[in-house]
Amino acid sequence: MSKELTRRALLASAALGVAGTAAAQDAATKEADKVLVVGVSCSPRKGMTTATAMAAALEAAKGVDPRITTELIDLGGMKILGSDGNSSAQAVRETDDDFIKVLPLLDSPNLCAMIIGSPSYYRSMSSLCKAFLEKLAVFREPTMRLADMPIGALSVASNRNGGQELVIEQILMAMLSYGAVIVGGKGKGPLGATLWNAFDNDITRDELGMESARNLGIRVAEAALKYKG
Ligand SMILES: Cc1cc2nc3c(=O)[nH]c(=O)nc-3n(C[C@H](O)[C@H](O)[C@H](O)COP(=O)(O)O)c2cc1C
């Protein structure tokens, strides 16, 4: 190979290298730009009304801006234990239950907002939801990771006035302990998303409720973009 050919080959590969680095940087920037909104369904019944309503909220959130990405965590079927009295982050990490399965997603640097949903159980959040909220203590150390993060809430009940708003209030109050910024819905559902399981578990037939879920998703997504800055 002549000296000139070698030089050209070197230059070409160097150019490729620069382009490759630029592409990698571009991909990294795009990844860092993502605004992740996670919806957590806290019904023991996987894929049922709470999870379906949450999926609708997340779908609406995604439509707000191309940077928004969403993930649904369905705790249905998972074993999540409440606090044993030790609220240290280490104790939460070491508990032998399924929280460890969902922790990596919640730990994402792109996490900018959460929607937490629970069925109404005797006008209260489900025990699964309470256990999950207690697990979030893992984000209190070494710094208050959830501080200023927008959080919205959703609840489904089988009665029209079955405790949905009470459940939303309980979730949002608990999240204040983590320094979160609580976010409501829009229009007729200012507290959050309230759904009525009146159609044999087909929650999509509760049009008003589904609208409140979508409105909550939009509101939380808008707040997530502000949080990201
Ligand atoms: C233990 C238990 C308690 C419940 N308590 C209430 C209640 O207080 N008010 C109500 O309207 N529905 C109540 N329900 C009904 C659920 O809130 C309703 O079926 C909800 O849609 C279940 O959510 P899922 O489909 O995501 O599991 C209760 C259900 C169970 C299993």
C-alpha cells in the first residue's frame, strides 16, 4: 500500500470515528432528554380496572410531548411487604419481597413523575398500595430523591361514591412525606382520576372516569416537563 493510500485510509477511519462518537453522544443526549412518567397500579388483581385506567392515563401522558416516555408497573400478583419499622434505605433494599423487581425502573435517572393508583378497599387505599408507598423510603437516602417530583393519584371503586377521593387524598398525603409535589387532574376531576367500576370490570365503559384518567395523565406529563426544566 502506498503512503498516500495509507494516509487516506487513516483519515477515512478517523472521520468514521468522529462520526461514531458524535452519533453516540447524540444518542446519549436523546436518552438523557427523555422524561419518564411511571404509573404504578396497586391492585392485587393484575391487569384489572386500576391497571387499565392507569394505562389510559399513561397513553394520554405520552401524547403531551415526544420527550415523554411511560412505563406501567402493575403490582398485581407481587408480594410487597410494608415497613417492619426500619425505614432506612438499606432495610428496604434488603427486604425479601418483589419490590426489588420494580426498583430498577424507579431508580431511572429519567424518572420525572409518577402516577399512583389504587382500588378503594373499605374507603382506603389497598394494603399493597400502602406497602408500596412505605417502600419508597428507599429514595429518602442519601438525599430526598422524590423531592419536588410531581405525583398524581388515581382510584377505582365499585360504588359511584365508593371512596375514590379519600384514596387519592391518602396517597397524595403520604407522598408529601417524600417532598413530592402533588398534582391533581383537570376539569371535573381536580383531585385526580376517579373511576367507577360499574360495568362488570370493563372500566373503559366508565367514560367520565376514563376521561379523568386521561386528564390526570396530561396534567402529570405537563408537570413532569416542568420538573425536567
Ligand atoms: C377488600 C375489598 C374492599 C372493597 N371496598 C370497596 C369500597 O369501600 N368501596 C367501593 O366502592 N368498592 C370497594 N371494593 C371494590 C373495588 O374497589 C373495585 O372492584 C375495584 O374496581 C377493584 O380494582 P381492580 O379491578 O383494579 O382490582 C372493594 C373490593 C375489595 C376486594
